[in-house]
Amino acid sequence: MSIKARLEKLTNERQDAIDKAKLLIDSAKKSEEGFTDEISAQVDELHATAKQLDEQIDGLLAKEKAASDKLDALNSFSDRSDDIRGVHVPSAPQGNGDQKKFTVPATARRYGRLKNFSGEEGGRTAEERAYRFGQWALARASMDISAFRGRFESACQFAKDQFGVPAYAVHGEGAGDVSGAHVFVPEEFGMDLVRLREMYGVARQLLRVIPMTSDTRTDPRRNGGLTAYFVGENSAGTESDASYDNIRLTAKKLMIITRMSNELGEDAVINFADELVGEISYAFANKEDECAFNGDGTSTYGGILGVRPALDTLTAGTAPGLILGAGNAYSELTLANFESVVGALPVYADTPNTVWVCHKKFYHTVMMSLALAAGGTTAMEIRDGVRRPIFLGYPVVFSQVFPSTSSNSQIPVIFGDLSLAARFGDRRMETIAFSDSVTVGGQSVWERDQMAVKGSERFDINVHDYGTNSVAGPVCGLEMAAS
């Protein structure tokens, strides 16, 4: 998340806290009870939250200013071009991060608004990035599909010039890259793919994302602290030790295969790129969410145990972090059930990142119904709704991989700071390849004049802290009754 996006998020949360405090004071003035101790405590808590958010905003602004100052200092260096004029330096291939100039040709038309490329990244507009990605993809397709060789010569030459990969087939040459490096998506498109996965899914938004520079990564975790003891005069102190264990991430390959029309043309390369990156990112994001929240440790989920199944290993009603609902139907859940979940969350996990996570239908048919039934809501509020879903003072994040219909012993909603509960290992090695001769879904793409697209990424998720049957963890849940 960019500094600007983080500042906007913190500013919105700060304003929410201020608005809630003002509303409490205003309501107290109009009520018969007046400004009670309970309301005073709530206002103090909201004031403390706003102050804490202010400090976080100030910290980010200070970092931004420091970066700007360093940039100004670098820009103050004088140009030394005249000193090296006349010195010949052989040109080298352009890498992924180089800003080699190019112009999007007028023949590369864009039909409608781009859906998946947006904003400016690395000094390039969304349209420029879509064009570059599309040209790379066409060149990649020309290597994988024999019928395309010689058809996208300009795309192959563009990819060779811009990305410096000499293996791209040009003028009908073969695709004899023995290194295999051409398979990987150029690094410059990584941020677009990650941002789309964050937009389509919520796992990357909520879990702590850890970059993996190798296939495995092991981080220490402190799971027990030192103990303080009273010591009598002239008596020796009692020794205690902090204890640690390891959190291990092992990158697992996730692959998607889909079909697209092979009626490609360089004049529509921008829209082709926009559709391709959207399809792949959505598929990856959905599977990442499935693994993060529903993974049962089987091969279907790459051996990943998700948050809900992890919580389900606890005993509802016994474990302080897994509240047992009032019934096995959504209609039987009570406001007190949800209040118990909030109360169960440890103080250390009650952070600005704390959220509810559930299906959109569950929020509107269960949580909103309970909130409306509690009273105090105006007709205008019911009619207009709220821009940011909030329940019991905490934001609600929708994940459509959560259940939307009730069943016995189901966990339909979780609550907490998931960045403290789970880690998301991102290997960042996306690949894309094409074929016109395989069978997808029992259908030959060659017979249907289509092409198959195969994409892969590597990641892992480790849900390492979710409490025990005696101690609540940084994420808590509400479980439906067994019958």
C-alpha cells in the first residue's frame, strides 16, 4: 500500500473516531441521563484513538518529507555529461526497470475504459503499461504457438528492445531460449499484478505479507516471555528465559489455465492486455483467499491450513477466542454473541488493523439486522446506508469465500488483527505461457480456434497464532451451534 493510500486510510479512521465522539457528546446533551461516566469513557477512548492515529499520520508525513529532502539533495548534483562527452560506451539491453522511451502507436486502439490497469506507476500511464504488457504477451504467444510466428513481428521486436530478452522470436526465428528466463513476467508488471490481487481479494490486504527471496523462509517467533519475581534481602534472584519457535514458509506453485480467443491483433493489444491481466489476477486472488480462510491442509489448498479451519480446531464455548453462537441458524444469533467476540479479543490485538471478516450477505442479513433492531437508527440512515461497513465500532471487510448460508458448527465471521495471526509468503515469480494444442475442460482449444493461457505464481500462508482452548489469540471467531 502506498504512503498516500495509508495516509488516506488513517485520516478516514481518525475522522471516524472524532465524528463518533462528537455524536456521543451531542446525544448525551439531548438525553435525560446526560453525560454519564460510561459515555465519558467511550469519548476518552475515541479521543485516544484519534490521537494515536494523529501520531501515525505525523510519522508517515515525516518519512515522506525525509524522502523528498533526500531526493532534493540528489537533484542538486550538477550534470556531468560534458565531462564524459566523447567517451564511447557500448549499449546494453534494457532491463525491466529501465525507462527506455517508446510511443504507443495510434494503431493500438483502446476500446472503452481500462478496467485493470489504473493510475501511474514508474512514470508510465495505465495505457502505456497495458500496451507494454500486451506487447510482451503477444511476443510470448508467438514463441509458444507456431501459428503466431511471424505474425507479431513488431511485438517481438518491441519486447526484445524494451525488456532485453534475446530469446524472443523475430522474423519467424525459433524460440530457442535455453535459460527459461523468458517465461517469467517482467518485474515491472509485478506491482500491477499485486495491486489487482489486493483489489480482488482480501488475504493480501489483511495478512502480513512477507517477500520470499528463496523457496523457503524461516522466521523466529517469540512465544514466551521473561518472568519477574520478588527477591528478598540478600537472596538470589530467580532466572527465567524467553522462549522462541519458528514460523516456516515454503513457496507452493499455484497454476491457472483458461481459454481465450486467438483472434488477436496488435491493434487491440491494450484491451487484450487488460483482459489477460484481470483474468489471471482475479483467479489468483480468489484462490489465495480460499487458502487463507478455508484451507483445510489438503492438496486442494496446497497443504495450507486457513484461519477458519485453524479456529475450528478449538472447542467453541471453551476456548475464550471461539464464541459459541445462540443457535445453528443465522436468525438465532444475537447481538450479545458478537459483543462476546469483541470482548474476547486481547488488548494487544485491538489495533487500527482490527476488522470483522465475513460474506457480504452475512453482514447485511445478520449483522445489519441486529444493528437496526437495536434502535437509534434514523430513516435517512436506513435509506442511504453507510459508505464504510462498520459493526460495533470496527470496520467490516467482505470476503466472498466465507459462507453465506448457515450450517451446524460453522464459523461464518472472524474478528481481529490478521497481520498478527498469519503470514503470507510471496515468492513474486509469476509466469505466463500460451498454447493452441492442449485440451482444457475436456475441450480441444485447437478445434475451437482458441488458445489456452497458463499462469502460475508461488506463495505460502502460515496461520501461526489463533489462540488455544485456554488463551485467546489475535483473531477470534463466532461458531454456530452444533444443532
